[in-house]
Amino acid sequence: MEKVKWGILGAAKIAQFRIVPALHRSTYCELVAVASRNQQKADEFAKNNNIPVAYGSYEQLLDDPLIQAVYIPLPNHLHVEWIEKAVKKGKHVLCEKPLALSVSDVERLIALRDSTGLLIGEAYAMLHQPRLHQLKRLFTTGELGKLDSAHGCFYLYNRDKNNVRNKYEKGGGSLWDIGVYPIATGRWMFGEEPVEVSCTMEIDEQFNVDYHVTGWLRFPSGSHMSFVCGMRYPDHTHMSFYTENHRLEVPSTYFSDNETQNVIQTYKGLTPAKTYEFEVVDQYSFECDNFVLAMQKKQPFQGSLEHTLAQTKVLLALFESAKLKKVVEL
């Protein structure tokens, strides 16, 4: 299969450290261009990352007829605008999470996708890692029993006043940025959408964004999950899953590049049972290749706009719950 030619809109850190290496080592992708609003910055980024072409505006990249797919790592409030512009130029789009900040925006993008036949996907790389697919199989087959409960955590430390995560007007805050990880993972594992949510938030007085969030989701089957996320703590990611007789621990859940933590550890009661070990892989490369397979072979993509729509509804309900200080039904 011929490789798909990719361009990147913006010289963001996640592009440099995650997506650029992933595209270079992928099977079905060829990274051919990057764009920045500043030509000098684009030239420097391209030189440092072995990218053939550098554009000094996003529009120039979208006008390049050779580029078939575009990756968008721009600040959250710019996602929808540039997705629409890219699709209208005939490009398939993989966009960083959260893809949109409102239900109406997602619904508009679904209509655009359906009318053009172009793929629009949300970049949840952890949904492409083999370890979490094995975890999903354990629950789907019922090998360890029915999944009844889960808890997720994502903490990092960020007090940088210039960072977009700390800018309310740009879609900042811990829930939009990192709370999405345990929520998306949990929704996938349970295989159903929540009917009730509850949430509390602590607001940073300096930045006016949520710096710590505690949330709870209840599903139609009676199963439930809780999560915490925050931006004032040492880096930590972890999820725990519970059936009637088993506990499953998934350290560093949302990443697969830590050899010592790329495991699923099961317990029966307090006693360690089976340890599933996995090779270190580049989940971002898997994500990009899976996107191409969805483009060209119409295979399902983990990160579809239907997933985004359900995820956005949950996130907005959590914000409403925190504001109203009560349980919110979906």
C-alpha cells in the first residue's frame, strides 16, 4: 500500500516529541511538511525533525496538493476552525484531544465528514496500544468476570502562566487536558455510555482554570467509575479495574513506552494472580497507521467523531455538575 503523505499544522511539543517520530517510523505514513505562523520557526522545526518542507502559514500547507492527511496539535480553541479549513481543502484530519469544546461543533463536523467522505479523527493514542486492547478482551470475554468498577488517575505539574493548559479562554484546565484520558479509557472498557455523572472542581485563582477534578460516572448496567486529575502534583497515571473476584492494575495506563510498567497485573483478593507483560511499542505510530487504514480500507478508527460526541457530552455534564453541585443526568 502506498504511503499517505502527512503535514503538521503547528510546531507544538507533542508534535515534536510524539507525532513526528511516530510518523517517521510508521508503516503507512510519510511526513512531508510542517507549518507554523512563523517561517523561521517552521524552518527550524523542519530542519531539526527531518521534514522536507516548511511553510510559514497554515494556509500554505493546506494548499499543498500532495498532502493527503493533516495532524493538528494546536491549542484546544483552534481545533474546530482548522479542522474545517483542512477538510474543505480535501484533507483527512487527525486532531489532538479534545477535538471540540461543544456538542454543536462535533455535530457540525460529523455533517462535514459525511458530506465530503473525508476522515476526521480524535487522537487518543492509548486506545491503540496492544496492552489496553488485551485488557478490553479480558472484559469482553468475561474471562475474569464482569467489569463492575474502575478508578483512573492522571496528575502532572504545570504552573507555567504561558502554557495553554493554564489559559481558560483557550480551553485550558485539567479536565479538558488530562481528565479526558481516564474517562475515554473507562467508557471504552465498560462498552456503554454513562447515564449520571458527579463532579467537584478546584479552581486556580491565578489562572481561572480547574487545577484538580474529582469525578464519578454511573453506567446503565449499574457499573461505575471514578477519576481524579490535576495539574499541581508529581506526574502519575494509573487505572484500576474491578470485577467481583479480581482486581486489575494498569500502571502508566495511557502510555506504553515504559518497559517496567507496560504490564497488566491481576489480583484475586489480595493475592497477585497473573501478570500480562507487553513489549514497549510506539502507540502514536500505531495510531497514525490505524488512521491510514481507516482512510483507505474503511476500517473502524478508535477515535471516531461518534466517540468524540459521546465524550464531549460527558465532559460538559461534568462541568455542569461541578457548577450546580449536584448529580447530572445524561
